[in-house]
Amino acid sequence: DVVCVFLNGCCGNINHIDFTATYIYWKEKDYYKKMGRILAGKVLSAYHRIVLQEDVKVESVSMPLSLPRRQPSEEELAWSEQIATQKEATLKNQVFATALKELYENPIYTNEGVQQVIRIGNTAICALPGEIFVEIGKDIKAASPFAHTMTSELTNGNMGYIASNLAHKNRLNAPSMEIQTHAYETRLSKYTNCAPESHDILVQNAIDMMKQLLEE
């Protein structure tokens, strides 16, 4: 007998919906069933390739995690002041503008939590506390010393969206604050606030813990 689990990998910036499609197929009544069948097909495919092992190491290691938080920039504060004076400002912009002001007046400098790696034989499961961008998970897998590596986001806590280095670079290259605010996964808010260096911290922590498990 075995217990099967379903874990979300690093999927903070991907979706099963193509919003650029001309036909809005995801609004079909039974679209969720279609996605369920696709997932079930992948599970059945993996089921027929399972190799059973009776004696494997099951271990876990965790460490305290402290990620630096972004602070409101002068440009963001100027934008929030501008929104505050606009009667026609959207509710969304009003909410974000108010949050920027509160983050400036009552600064919080770090997000505290836990990062973990679980070993099951030659497989590592890297647990990350937040909605993690795909690129972070790919970097962890690329550097993993294990034969098989999985990631599990929103595990042991939630630090909001944790964007990749590339996403932050694209955000800063946006020609205006108005365009920057379109991407809620990277715009500064009470929910999303981890600094760009969080990408490298999460990857290095995962690598260190995986190496530790192999040495024990």
C-alpha cells in the first residue's frame, strides 16, 4: 500500500490558460474536466513506470529562512500620492496605493519562515514557503545532486509571490510606473514584497540542504 500526494511545483508565474488565444476556451462549462483528464493521463502514465523499492532512506532537514523585503521606492511613493488625489482611480490602484503608504510608514524588513528538503531514496522534495516563480524551481533542479528533484510551493508558510531575478529585471525596465503595476505578481504590496535576492537565497539554501542529506 502507498499514499499518493499532490504537490504544486513552482508555478507562481504560469497558468494552464493561454490568455492570448482568440477563442476564450477556458470559459467553457466543463473546462475543468478537460484539465482533470489531462492530469489523470499523466498520473496513469507515471503509474505504469513505477519502480518499487523496499528499502530507501527517508530523511528531512529544515532551516530558518529570512528573506529581505522590498521597501517602497520614491517612484512608488510618488505614484501612490498621485492615486490618492485621483477621484477616478480604480479600486485596485487605491488599494495598492494605500498599502505602499502603510509599508513606508511602518516598514518591515524581513519575512521569516522555514525552508525544508525531504529525501525519499534518490528523490528530493524541496519545500518553499510562497508562490514561487518557475525559474527558481528550475534553478534548484538544475543544481540538484539527486537523481530526481521535485519542488513544492506554499509549504510550511506563505511569503506571497516570490519572483525570479528575470521578472524583477523586467519590472525595473518597464517604461512607466503604470505599466509596472499591471503585474500583480511583482508589484509591491502587503502580500508580495520579497526582494530580488530572494531567488538566489532560496536556490542556495535548497542546494545546501540537499548536499547535507547526501552526506548523512
